[in-house]
Amino acid sequence: MSKIVKNNTNSSVEVSDVGVAVPASGQYVLNTTEYLIWADSADIVTLVGDGTLTVNDGSVDLGISEGIDLIKGIFQKHRIIGDTDGTLIGNDGDRLKVAASLPDYEDGTTDALKIIDYAHHEIHAGSAYMHTDTVTLGNSQTYGIVFTTPNTAKQCHLVFAFRAPGETRIDLYENPTNVVTGSSLNVFNKNRNSSKVNTTVLNTFTSSDDNGTLLFTEFFDRVTQDVSTSRNIGEWILKSNEEYILLITSGSNSNQISWLIEWYEHTDPTV
């Protein structure tokens, strides 16, 4: 099955987040190596949804939902044609023969399907990011990080992990009032071949009139203990166009605290 994007207008249409222009009244045929990048595109959802572009599977033009599903890699409903008159199957004497081949998705030795989880897929698609650092805090000292999410359809799926030899408390707040931030923090794309840039940005925390709603708090006080959230049960999907404060407070002197913050940015498909 092919993935073809057809332009319904008389002007070239730019699918900006994949870096492709579909020619006026023309089409663009996706290469299999581009499937993951297009699957993560928010622009294609908008352009198919408003009728600017149409998705074709190599046989027929698809409706909006079916077309977006095909680009996203969701299994399709197939039209089955009968062999007596070329119409949809259902006539007496029609026969159906099914053959399947998935060479790009099979292990060459065992023919087993190659499967990765969704968060791993986002790394391959260039939409996964990380920030890591270490600070040494004295007793009762606090270090804070402010997350600012974009006012777009992209959602930040967040997990984090901390490690310290001394007493430490971690607090996550949502919707603070009048936040003052300091310097921007380094964020790296986990796919080093990707040119995508994170839309959720991180800065150091300076102050706020009110920290907002406390979503998560954890205290640990044993030597080299850590606190972390797993992707299965501890993932936070942050609100769009919102601010969050992550506070790290030391309960001991010369407390060397390290952390790893990871997230991927995903746009839900149109239903």
C-alpha cells in the first residue's frame, strides 16, 4: 500500500514540519524512510482536515479520517473488490484471496515482527527530548525548573528521575502566578540526526507570587536513593499553553543532586 499526498489547490502547499512542498495540483509520494516523520506531523492533520490535501493509498482517494490514519500508520479498513464484475464483493461466485507481506517489519532470521513501544517510536521520529544536570545544594536550599508548554496541539508527555545522597524533596506545580524565570536550560533532541526543536521550553526558576497547584511531591532520605516516574504509570501529559514549576529542595548539606527529564511531543490525530 502506498502513501500519496495530493494537492487539491492551484498553488504549491508547504507541509512545514516535514519540510516538503506538494506541487500545485500535483502529488507527493512518501518514501518508506519518511513514514515516521510524516506520522508525527501536525501540519498534515490540519491540511487534510481542511481539504487542502487528500491522501491516496495507491488505489483510491481516502476520506479525511482514513487518510490521516494511513499517514499515522494506523491499520486501514480495506475495500474488497469481487472478481465477477469488479464491484465491491458480495455477488454469488465472488472469491477472496488474501496474501500479506511485511518485509520491512520482519526480522530476517526468524520472520518475527519488529516492534517498539510508542515512546521509542517518538525518538526515531525526532520528537523526543531530554534535559539532564547536577547541582550541589546546602540544607534548605532550593533549585527550580520552569516548563512552558506551547499554545499548539502538540502535547508534552513527561517523565523524570532524580538521584541524591542526602535528604531531598521533589515538588511539581501547575499554573503558577507571575512566574519570574532566569536562564534557559539546555535541551537535546534524542535523535541526533533530527533537526526538530522542542516546543516545550525549560528555564531556571527565580520566583512566583504563588506556585500554583501541587501535582506531585516526593521525599527521599536514604543514601543514593532515587525518585523517578516510569512511562507506564508515572507519565504526565502537560496542558498546552501552561507553566509548570519543578522544585528540588535539599534537606542536607553538600547534597549533590542529579536528574534526567525526558519528554516527547505528540499531536493527537483527528478522530
